[in-house]
Amino acid sequence: MKKKKLTNKDLQNYAEISNIPLEYLMAMNELDALNVVTIHAALVKNEYKKLLKENKYTGRQIMEALGNKYGISRYHVETIIYDKIKNEVYTCHQCGSEISKYKYTKNKGLCDKCIVAEINNNL
């Protein structure tokens, strides 16, 4: 799957809403150091609010248009707008590294590296 890129217009709009200088964002974008998904989510929220205030379109119409613009489904736009994404971070109890919820539950709060170290200590 091809990685999505930020356009100059995306960067310009994000610079306006975040008060980060455009030149800085462009330099970071060249280094692929920006999180495209997070920036698109901020832009979607901002544009949705702006278009909804105009009272020209329904929320559903706006979501559909934003989905087309950013290449995502209307459901995904809805998820972004209504903050349905839960960003829970799980960390290893021993070393503090980030792990998935699955690993956290399966390994009782430990990452694979710490499990391996524990096994090696018991051998």
C-alpha cells in the first residue's frame, strides 16, 4: 500500500490551525517526520466544524465530502470527528517499553524481551 503524503495545501492549512511555521512543517515533511494520519485528523476536524457553521450542508454530506478529499471512508471521518478512537497506551511493567494490548494481556504486563530475559534467568 502506498504511503499517503501531505500536500502543500495540507501543510498550509495545518500551519494556520497549529501556529507552527509553514517552513518548519515543509522541512519536517521532506524528512517524513510528520504523522500524516494525525495531521489529516486535525484538518478533518477543523474543516468539519468550519463547514457545519456555514449551515449550507448536513453533517453527513460534509463527512462524505471530507472522506473523498482525504481518501478515507465516511465512517472513518465520523470516527475522527466524534473522537471514537481510543488511544490507550500499554507499557511493560519491567522496562517501560510500549506494547500492544494483546501482548499486555497475554504476557501479564510484560513485553516479549522481558519474558525472554526471565526465561533465560530461569535456565
